[in-house]
Amino acid sequence: MYLSRNLALRFRQRLSTSVLKCSRFGSKDLPFRRLYSTEPPKPSGKPPKSGKSSRPSLYPLLLLGIAAAGLTYYNLNHVSKPPRASIDPVVQETKKKDLDSTEKPLFKDGEIDVIYVLGGPGAGKGTQCAKLVDNYKFIHLSAGDLLRAEQKEPGSQYGELIASYIKEGKIVPQEITVALLRKAIVRNYNEGKTRFLVDGFPRKMDQALSFEDQIAHSKFVLFFECPEDVMLHRVLERGKTSGRTDDNIESIKKRFRTFVDTSMPVVDYYNKQNKVLKVNCDQEVDKVYGQVVAELTKAGITSN
């Protein structure tokens, strides 16, 4: 029994010694494993290169990344893109012409009188404007006529675009319309004309603001009110002899919707400024004209 206890004691001592030797704290001779960043290179039989690390350099990769980023930025911002089938060239040209002016608006208050003439298709704007031209010496500038004339102009860069907008009953971009009006007003002003009826314009708020910012402030709006069924009948009758491509039932209905959605807000805008003269056009031409004259007289506009 004594022998058994002695053997057990020796076994425990040997086991403790073996465990201690296996521990990194138990022997200074055991190797200590370093991390990669601090471990010296293993001997390879070749002398180490002086001053250079054995690790691969990251600088070439960094330079490649910077070069790739620069190339991507250049392609996105400088490489020419295919032209869009849109109004971009027209917009850019007309905006450049507007920026060439050193004074905005071009005409000061009192230099010219500009009266907007608004009303739905077939309200009789053109008929009444013709009478005002004879008696008041106004220059009648129809936005629609200017656009149609430009459309037919040989070599016009706007022609095809204008034709597509008119056919669809849509409003031609204001940059084009304002540029054409500006040209016409300046030409007539240089001939001593200072009274202008701008018929069928502005049809949108952006047109109104652009015109008054670039050309002149309007004196007031002459608004022709007329029931839609009456206007429809008039336009269809006119279409039999007018030769206008937009005097058809499909285009007319689109123009009615466009007028209500986009032009009536313009009328409301100026009405809040007490600058709208309303005329009932659901009556005979002469009666309508009599009402127009009465409204102009109240507004201080007299015949020459």
C-alpha cells in the first residue's frame, strides 16, 4: 500500500512538471509567436535587401485607384453625349440671346404699352384685335401667327418643333415664343410704334413672368369670355376655310383643356392685381367691340 501511494505521488509530480514546461510562462526557452506585423522574416538563405520591407507595397494600387477615379469623373463631365431629341438647342440659344441684353426689362414703364389679349380658341380675339388696330393704331402681335410664320420659314431650326406642338394642342416652349415676340416688338419700336396688342399670350405663368422680366411690364389683360360650345362651333366653321392644321375637332378639344388648365391661372393671377378687363364675347361682333371700347376708355386708353 505504501508503494502504491509513492507511485501515485511521483506520477503527479511528473505531470505537473510537463504541464509547466508546455506553458509559455514556464520556460524562457520556448518560442513566443509574434503577430505578422512584428515577426522577423524567416531565413531563406538570401541576404535581406537593405531598407526595404518584405511585404508588398500598397502605393501602386493606391495610384491606380486615384487614376481610375479621375478617368471616371472626366468621362461623366467632359465626354460629349449624343444629342437629345428635345428643345435643348433652342432653349440654350434663346437663353443666350436674352443674356446678351444688359438691361432687364428691355423697355421701361411708359416707353411702350403692352396689352395681353386672352381667351379660349374661337373667342374672337383676332377679330376684335383687327378693329383695335384700325381705330387705336395698335400693333397686333399674335403669338400663334408668329409661331406659324416661323414654322414656315425656310431653314428655321424651330419649324419642326413648333409644328409638333401645335398639332398636339400643346404650348410651345416659352423660350421660343418670348424670343419671337421680343424680335417683333423691337422691330416695330424702331419704326416708332409703341402700342402693342399681344394676342394669345401669355398662355402660361412662365411665359408671363419671362416676358415681363425680359421685355416689358404689361398694362393690363383684355380677357374675352365665351362659352365652350360657342367657341367650338366658331372654330369648326373657321376650319373650313382657314387652312390651319389645328382647326380640327381633336386639336380643338386639346386646346380647350390646355386653356383651362394653364391659361386661366394666368387670368386669375392678373385679376388679383386688378389688371383684367373682361368682355362677354357671346354676342354679335359689333356689340363685343362696343364693350371692348368701353373697357379701354375706363382704363385710360384712347383712340388716336
